[in-house]
Amino acid sequence: MLPEKADLKHSEQFTKRMLELSRNIASMVDLSSILSKITVIACDLTNSQEASILLYDRTSSDLRFQAVANHKRQKLLKTSVPLEASVADRIFSTAVPLVINDAEDDPRIFREIDQRLDFHTHSIMAVPLTVDQAAIGVLETINKNDGSNYTEDDLTILETIGAQTSLAVSIANLQRKLQESDTNIRNLDRMKSDFIAIASHELRTPLGLILGHATFLKETVGEGLSDQMEVIIRSAMRLKSIIEDLSAIAQKEEGLSRIRNTEFSMSALVEEVANRFKEVSAAKKIHLSYDVPDGDSLTIGGEREKIDVALTNIVQNAVIFTDANGQVGIKAERAGDQVKVFVVDTGIGIPATDVERIFDRFYQVESHLTRKHGGMGLGLSIARGMVELHDGEIWCESREGTGSLFCFALPIKSSRDMTAARLFTAD
Ligand code: ADP
């Protein structure tokens, strides 16, 4: 039975030191310095000669000293105690605190450390450190300074400090895992980018040859095989457009995208894109309309072809994801020093959980393997890239089953304004 000593004599000091510790843990940068601080606090608050923290090392399957309060014991750092025949081991395997006030002949004390350090353990108090109910180590204090016995109060104090220590270790583990996954994500992203860049570059030349020869052959083989040749050419053209998409992404990622510095009318572009989709919309029985102001009010500085790609990709999706008797509308208007372009459809809409991600590369709402429509999940990512190259913004609002609204806003800049460092005049 431990001697009772009801009042926590240094309760004010205790509260202060615990508060200080909590703050240190909350702003922790380096676990080992926090652990050292904890051993010093444990010594002070339990009036002990020594305190140490041992943590379980999975690789070597033993307990290792991670922090000690006393300089004389620094050489213990990173050394291990056997997972049998030591107090630390007992605490670690039973997860029950232990106080030994008469340690002189106690067989549970691992004497080798005392001998190595020329130290004498009279009394020892140890508590388990646990994370998610699993033991991760031990916090122990050794020898009361005044030679007295450890009390229940001392044990309560050490258990409180132990709980804080476990918290610190747990936070450090989470920080490490977060860092590791961050690095993994970066590496994967890099690999994905490299793959896109290499694939688009390497496929371009052989595909050019296939297309060239197929076109030549179509002319020479005559009527008999022209249907087959037509299929080859159409499929090769489809591959070409995929490679162009990949190439646009790769260039944007590597910062190689350039904007040709011209002025163009957004009204005329909207009209042109709408007309391009007239036939396919009519074939699907979709009502396609557009609404733009006449004249030069929507003239902006930038590269028409790139904004054409962005608008085409958005309108194409609107037509693809809208069923017969639905509507697709395109509208462009001036809003302050911006031009805004809206594409609205009464199609299938996009679930709220997906809206945030549809501009990500390769993101598709339906699984690629089961979806009815073709595509690679690149169209909107390219559209965003093109808009952002023009310092614009793009977003989407959608309701599943009702339809979607895509909008992009571009600053109205004259071609003279476009001399910012990242915009280059081509060739
Ligand atoms: P993809 O070329 O594969 O369609 P996009 O990047 O153009 O790739 O679009 C990504 C996904 O966003 C599409 O697969 C589709 O699930 C969804 N989406 C895009 N536009 C619409 C739209 N107007 N209505 C419904 N879903 C859309």
C-alpha cells in the first residue's frame, strides 16, 4: 500500500507546468525536444533525481531511451533495455503503473544500467504510454531527492504527464504520416505528369505516319476498300485529338503554354462554336441557342484558339450529357472589366460531391469502364487550363437530374496590356 498524502502540495506549480506542456505540444515542431522537456518536468513535479522516456521500436522490437532528464544519463539515449527483466518491460507489457519504493534488492530492476552509469536505484515509479489503447512506451522517474517514498499523488502526477506524453507522440506520428502521404502524392503526381508528357510526345510521330499513309492509301486503293480506310482515318483522328489533349495538359503543367497575343470578339467565337454544334444537337433533338451582344463590346485580348478549345469542351459536354428534348444555351456578356461566358444545359446534372472535382485531370463522374460516353476526363481540365492562362476563372453549378451551368470569366485586356512576364508572343 502506498502512503497517503492527500493534498497536492505544489498544485499551482503543477497546473502551470501542465499548461506550459500543453502549449508546447500544441505548437510542437520536434518531438525529441518535447520529450526532453517532459522528463525535466516529471523530475521537478515528483521531486525525483531522474526521469526517462522509453519508446517501443518496431524495427528492433525493444524499448529504447528517447529522453532523459539528467545530463549524466545522456549516454543512454537510443540504447535499449531488454523486453524482459526490466521495470520498463513490465509496465510496457502489462500497461499497469508500478511503484517500487524499496528497490535495493528488487529483481525487477535492470541493474546493468545502474552499473554502466555508476548509479543506484532506490525507488522507481513508472507509467505506461499508450496510443489508441496500445502500449507505445514507458515514462519513469527514479529516486526521490529527499530519500522519501513515492506517494499516490506522485503517481497521479506522473500519470497525467504520461497522458500528455502519449498525446505528443501520437501527434508526432500523425505529422509524420501526413508528411509521408504528402510526399507520396507529390511523387505520384509527378509520375502522372511525366507519363502524360512522354506518352503525348512519343505517340505523336507514329500517329502522324499512320494518318499520312492511311490518307495516301485511301486515295490509291479505290472504291472497294475506301470504307475501311475511312474507319482507320477516323480512329486515327480520334487518337490525334486525345494526344493533343494530353499534350495541352503536359505543356500547361510544365509552364510551357504560351498565349498568342491577339484581340478577338467573344460574340463571334460563341456564334462560331454554337454553329459547330448545330448539326449534332439537332440530331439529338436538343434545342441549342446562343445570346451575345452585337458589335465590339466583347472584344478581349488573348488567344482565340485556346478560348475556343475551352468553350468547345464545355459545350460538347453540355450536348453529350443532355437527352432528347433538352436545351443547351450559351450566353456571353460584359460584367465590369470582365467578359463572362455561360453554358447552361437541362441535362443529367452533376452530383454535389463531384462538382468540386470535375475540373481535375482524368476525373469523370461515372466510372470510365461503365460509362456510356467516351472521353478521358480531360476536357474540363483543359478548359480550366486555357482560362487560367488568360488570368480568368472557371466554375460550375449543377443539380443532379436538373442540369448544369458552366461559367468562365476573362479579364478584358487589350493586346497591349498583355506583356506580363508569363505571356509570350508566339514565334
Ligand atoms: P470527358 O471528356 O471524359 O467528359 P470532362 O473533363 O470534359 O471529361 O468532364 C468530366 C466529367 O464531368 C464528365 O465525365 C461528366 O461526368 C461531367 N460533366 C461535365 N460536363 C457535364 C455536364 N454538362 N453535365 C453533366 N455532367 C458533366
